[in-house]
Amino acid sequence: MRIPTLISILSLLVPLALAKQQKAPEPCTIFHPTTNAYYDLNAITVRPLKDHKKAHKDWHAWGYDYGTNFSLNFCAPVIETLESAVGIEKELVKNISAFYKYKGETYSIGQVSTEPVFRGRKLSLNYTSGSPCDEPLTREKRKLKDDDDDDDKDDEEDDDDRKSHKGKDKDKDRHKNDNVRRKSTLISFSCDQNLGTGKAHLSFIGASPDECAYFFEAKSVAACGGVVEAPSGLGAGGVFSVMFATLFPLFVDSGTDE
């Protein structure tokens, strides 16, 4: 009997069998591309409490020399109620997943995302479409500029011309806003089994020189990965047993024929 050969083949087939049984990942979960380990970041997502019986806050990171602190949530909007954010449309404020406050203004550093990714061995989560990176021309300055340009033509233009001119300005402003560079956040996750379930330690790593990209490290047991039970109810051991029972007689027969 070629038992060593049988075991070698099974060791190659089991990961393939499990991979085929895996369903599409749920939001905020991911399978490792090579080990098939299962990662579920929902365990550290802060969700609103309906009973409000205890403090329920976002994850915070000290900014130290940056001059402000940061509030984030994982795979969900922040819990803190935000009325507005610089450069963010009102209806999109509710989707902010990371922000900081400076001189009375709230700056978004990314909208919610529920799709973690692996870059090499590093598990990461990326938020994009935050507040504009560069301070845009204020409405007051834009209005003054438009008024100066029209001073010499007020007597010559009629109301229809003014409306047409303003309409073109609005189109230009809208096009400019579509192409504006916006702040983003990159969170890199590290395994820390010393932290309890549902716990995380968030650290601010730094920001790009143009203050357009922000980098954080999150340590949590949720970033350690684990084995997920196959949808059929068979785990890795079950799949191994079924394959062994199926292939063992074939190897016995081949051994006795020689």
C-alpha cells in the first residue's frame, strides 16, 4: 500500500476542495488567497446600540505631533453623529468612516468600505472619497471674481446673458469638483492574540506630505484569521476523512496487484 503517497495527494486536494466550497465572502470578511484562512473584521465593527445603556464610541487614534486626533470605524460609518464635513455633500456625511476635527471644522478622511484586501501578507482596508486634499477656492472669492469680471459688461448684457453665464460657471465648478483630489485612509491590520474578542488597538502611523493620505495600524485578534466551516457542514477534517475513505481502497487494490 502506498500510504505516504495517498497522504501527499490528500494534503494537496483538501485545500482545493475547501476552496471550491467557499461562498462569496460576506461584507467585511475575506479568505487569505494562499492559506484560505478566514478573516472576519465584523468582530471589531462598532454598531449603534438600540438600548443606549452603555457608552458606545468609535475607535480613536492619537495624532500626537499632527495636532489632532482621529475617529474611525471598521467597515461601517462612524457612530458619532456628524452634521457636516468639509467638501462632502450633506447626503454623504452619514457614510463617513474616518474623520478628524480641526479649528471647528470636520474633515472626512474616507467613506465607508466593506471590502478588506490582502497586499502580500498584509490585511488592509482602504477608505476613499474624503474631504478635498487642497483647500478649494471659497465661494466668497469665487463670487468676488465673477463680480469683477462682469462690472464692465453689466450695461451691455441682458438678463438672459447673465443667466447663461452663471449656468456655464456652475458647470465648470461641478466639473472641477468631480476631479478634485480627496483624502483617503489606509488601515493595516496585525494579529494580536493578547487582545480580547471585539477589541482593537488603533495607532496613527502618519500622513502624506500633502495631507491627502492617512495611514493607521490596527491590532486585533480578528486579524489573526481562522478556519471557517464548509457550507456542507464538513470542516477540513470531514473533507479529509471523506477523501481518505474514497481513495484508500483504490490504493490498496493497486498495491496488491504488483
